[in-house]
Amino acid sequence: MYGYESLVWVNDIDGKEFVCSMDSGHQGTPKRFDDLSEQERQSCRNVNEIIGTERW
């Protein structure tokens, strides 16, 4: 998967939302940021940094 379907949205323990790119080797869909490996976490971006919070 290389497009939109490879993206997952997860929250960390503080409730921050992240969008992460998952490769086909990941088993299942992660539910929390803490469920990701260190390598997978490096592909994540904080959603609030991308779109800001003024619209929410």
C-alpha cells in the first residue's frame, strides 16, 4: 500500500492525534500511538501541526 489506504490515525496517552504511514508488514490496525514500534513512530505526524487547532 502506498496511498491513503496505508495511513492510520492513532492517539497517544494525552489524546493527541497522529497520522502514521504503515507498511504492509504491520499486523492489524494499531489502536494507540504506544502500540507502534519506534520505527513506525518516526513515520507519524501530529495532526494539529498539519492543520492547526483554530478550526476545531
